[in-house]
Amino acid sequence: MFWPFNTHRIAADWLASVDPWIVTLLIAALVLPELSRLVSDEIGAKHKGPRGRVSAILSLILVILYIGARANLHANVVAAIQSRSYRGESPLRCSAYAEAVSLFTWHAIVETERALQELTIDTTPGASFDPEKWHDVVQTGAFANS
């Protein structure tokens, strides 16, 4: 983002690398005005003004709302995994990553003093987070030494 002054990469983990929901919204913004034009040409209606403006604005608003909802869910997931203890240890670092297809499934990595845990978190309304349903990615005392 700040290249050439700084090569450090900045990323928010709100979205998957290629989000199929955003791609679908953008494709719909391109295709729906053309379908509307075909229908109006068949019935003989005259088109006034540029086509696609309404669908572009609507699509942009929907993408912004979607990204905002994902950011809110990301903040909730990070807060949930930071507030738990894992085998009696507090998390040192944690991060959550969005799943591409599901809107409400997140994958998290939690680093404790002696282990890395990988969790799958469901954020659907009414779902509960059980910090005991995880598996060790690495369990070693090497984190304290490095």
C-alpha cells in the first residue's frame, strides 16, 4: 500500500482472497442492465439516458454493506477467541480468516504459550462457541524460546 516507501503488506482478513459473493454481485451489475435492455428493445420502448447506472450504484452499495457485515463478524470472532482460555492458557496472538463460500463460517488460529490451535467458528445467530472444539496444529515449548 505504501510502496515504494515501505514494502510491509497491510491486509484486513475480513474477506477471502476471491469472494464469490462480491464476484456474483459485480457480474449481476453487468448482466442485469443488458437483460433489461433486451426486454425493452423487444417491446419497442425508447431508452433514455445511460443504462446500468442504477444497477452499478445498487451493486456498489450492496458490496459496501457486505464488506461492513464481514468486518463486524470478523471483529466479533476475534473478540470471542481472545476472551477464551485454551487448556488453561491465554492467547498470545490470534487471527480469524473468512471462508469463501459460507458467510458465517470463520477459521481461526490461536497462539498460546505452548501450542497453536486451529478453530472453526460458526457465527450464525444462536450458535455457541466452544473453545474445546479445536485441534493442535503445533504443540511445543519452542514458542516461549523464540
